[in-house]
Amino acid sequence: MNDIKIKLIQKICESDNYYLLSAFLKNFESKSPDIISESPSIYESEKPMTEEEVENYFKEEEVKLPAEILDILKISEEQIKNGQTFTNEEVNSYFEEWLKD
């Protein structure tokens, strides 16, 4: 019995889950020792993220493109500078014709 109590105390001390600890306390404070509360929903079991955690979660990672792709992008930039572009209508028309064949 003492081993169980010690393990429970250790787990309680290690836990940062407010909802779990709160439910655990409610069970002990209930009038009937046989009452077991439902486990918290998935939304309640998660503690809210700190501002720093939110910032890190949405932080964009630097993307490293292969040299071949960078070369293609440079060529595309030169084509744009030289006016070698198509309108959206021209591209749509081209693909409409291409899909007919």
C-alpha cells in the first residue's frame, strides 16, 4: 500500500497537467470512494501553449533549394525582365487546346 502511495505522490509531483490533477483531486474529495470521473477530453488534457511555444510552432524554417532549381529561377527572372511572359488568358487558351488533343 505504501508503494502505491509513494508512486502516486511522485506522479502528482511530476505532472503539469492541470485538468488531470484537478480531476484526480475531485475524485478524492467526492463523497463516494467508488466514483471515478471520466478522463478529460483531448482538448482539456492539453495545457495551453505559451507565446514562445506558439512562436516556435509557427516559425518558418529556411528552405534550401538545389542549385538546379536556383538556376531555373534565375532564368525565369531574366525572362520576366525581357518581357518573355504570357497572360493568364494566353496560358488558359494554350492548355485548353492542349487538352483537346
